[in-house]
Amino acid sequence: MSWIPFKIGQPKKQIVPKTVERDFEREYGKLQQLEEQTKRLQKDMKKSTDADLAMSKSAVKISLDLLSNPLCEQDQDFLNMVTALDTAMKRMDAFNQEKVNQIQKTVIEPLKKFGSVFPSLSMAVKRREQALQDYRRLQAKVEKYEDKEKTGPVLAKLHQAREELRPVREDFEAKNKQLLDEMPRFYGSRLDYFQPSFESLVRAQVVYYSEMHKIFGDLTQQLDQPGHSDEQRERENEAKLSELRALSIVADD
């Protein structure tokens, strides 16, 4: 949504008060900024949900890959651990999909619908600008005849120019008033429009992470081995890695 006024000559008379023009530019500028923010937020929300889905799908794939690992056929404890992980990842993916669907329905789609009104607003501003240029052109025409010697033909042309000017001036004033009345109302409506969406976003995240706490809490209970701290597991892994490095097939030449 952009607004580029036409570059034409100006009539001598100030047909639109500077305060009115400043009010218009201020209100329209706020809506241009709102349009940009809406587009950016919609894009960022889409990227975020795509990344969320990719993360949970990748986690499920990893657990499936581990299940197909030959170790699962040889070690029952390892099989039990990976099975528990796979179950947790699939639960996570299911809740993640629900969260993304909720965000798509209650946040992204409303953002998209809100953004769809800006082209209409842009057209209304362009119609107002065109009406202003017509107003200026005819005002300049009236002033041209007003500055001439008042002969019969000049007075006739002046009367005709004023008659042409009147509906054009009324058209511009109507369009200008409508935009000045409705642009602030449209800008103010964003709060009531988006508040339910953002509340839904927060609720979706709260539900999701509450479920994740339960899922990974259950997984922790299944995987934890009593008497084995992280430090002990790390020492055991290092010892096993040292044994592997001692094998001749991996020894340095």
C-alpha cells in the first residue's frame, strides 16, 4: 500500500488546509506501518509453525531410525529405551500438530484476512488523490478566468468553470471526510480484532508446553537408571570409547 501524489501545478488558493493534509498524512502513515507490521507478523508466524513441524517430524524420524538399528535386536534394554523415546516423540508430534493447526486457524488466518483489506484502502486513498488533483486543476482554471478582464466571454467561461468545479469539490470533500473519519477507526479496531488471536496463541503455547512437561517427565522416569549420574555415564562412555580406540583397525598408522 503506497501513495505517490501526482506532480502538477498548484492553484493560488490553498484548497486543503495544511492541518487537514497533515492529519491525513499522519493517519495514512499509521495504516501503512500497520500493513507492514501485519505482513511481517504473518510471515514470521508461518516460519515459526513450519519450523515447529519440521522439528517434531525430525524427532520422530530419528526415533524410528534408532528402532531400526541392529542394536535393538541385540539389547532388550536399548530396545525398551528407544521404544519409550519413539512413543514420546510421536506424542510430541501429535500435540505439536494440534498446536500448529490452532495457530493457523486462530492467528495466521486472521492476520491474512486483516491484511486483505489494505488494497481496498489503498484504492480509496488513490481515488481521494485523483479527486484532489481534479479539484486543483479546476480551481486553477477558475482562478485563471478570475484574473482576466471581466468581458462577456470571460464571465461566461468563469461561470462554466465554477459550475464544473462545484461537484468536483464536493466529491473530494466527501472522500476526504470519509477517509479522515474511518482511517482512525480502522486503526483503532486492530486491538479488538487481534486480541482474541493473541490470547489463543498464548493458550496454544501453554497447552503444548504443559503436555511436553508431562511427556518428557514420563520419559525421564522410564529412562533413568538408579545410581547412575550424568558424570558416571560420561565416564563409562569414555572408557568404552577408549576400548574402541585401542582396536587395531582404528589405530593411527
